[in-house]
Amino acid sequence: MRYWSLDNVERLKHAASFSEIGEIAVETVRSIGTPVHQVCGPISSGGLGCMEKNMMVFRAAINVLLGRGYVVFNQLPLQDAMLRHYAEWRKEHPGPDEYCWPILEDIYAPIFESGCVECGCFIPNWQGSKGTQWERDTLQNLGIKIFDIPEEWLVFRVGT
């Protein structure tokens, strides 16, 4: 995991809140030392309809951008810690229409506000995700560039 120290990966396992996850993420993105691109797209909702398939596309997008020479902040190491806290949050907010805004407000907003992200790179068909819509609006409000990843960049065959 490029740019992630073993210490920060370990700290994520013990992070006590969404805010602490955000602090670790910001520390990591700052350690890169140059403005980065960050992939934005559906994970838990929208996209291909399930987290497993959305994560495959997310990983592919990160790898394609890295292969094309972009400096990319890989936020996927945050996923396990976010899911752990999401499960706790869901117990307190059981309604099916409740959206877990702390993931965006306490993790992604600090990353975007850090001044380290120069461009948000959006996976095709991002529009069906409430969180990705928020990301795009937030990036635009902060004056951060937006790049829509061409669909043909993400054509890949499973098993190859």
C-alpha cells in the first residue's frame, strides 16, 4: 500500500471514531509530500449494486491511474475501520433511510480540506451514489479539479 506506514495501518485497527480515522488519513495524505489525485466513486451504494463489485472497480481505477503516472492517495486501507464504526453507528441509527454522514464529514471532508488533494477522479456512473454526489459538490465548493475517468480506462476482464 503505497504511502501507508505500518504504524498508520495499525492505528486504523484501533481508531476509536470516524474523526480519528480522518486524522490518520490526513496524516497519511500529507506524508506523500505532493498534491495527489483521489478516486471518488460508489462503494456502499450505487455503482454496480454491491460493495464487493464496487470495490473491484475502485481498486482498478486506482491501479489504472497509478499506471498512467498519477500520484494517487489510496483510501482503501480506511475501509475496514470505517465498516467497523459504521456497524456501531447503524445500531444507533437503524432507519433504512439514514445515511452515515460522519463518514463524509469526519473522514473525507478533512482529506479534501487538507490542501493535499489536487483532483478528484470520478469512476463512471458515480451519480447513483449519495456519498459520491457529496464528494463532487464538496470538491467543487473547495475549488478542487474534477476528472471523470473514461469508461474505457476501466475495461478489464475478471481473472486476467
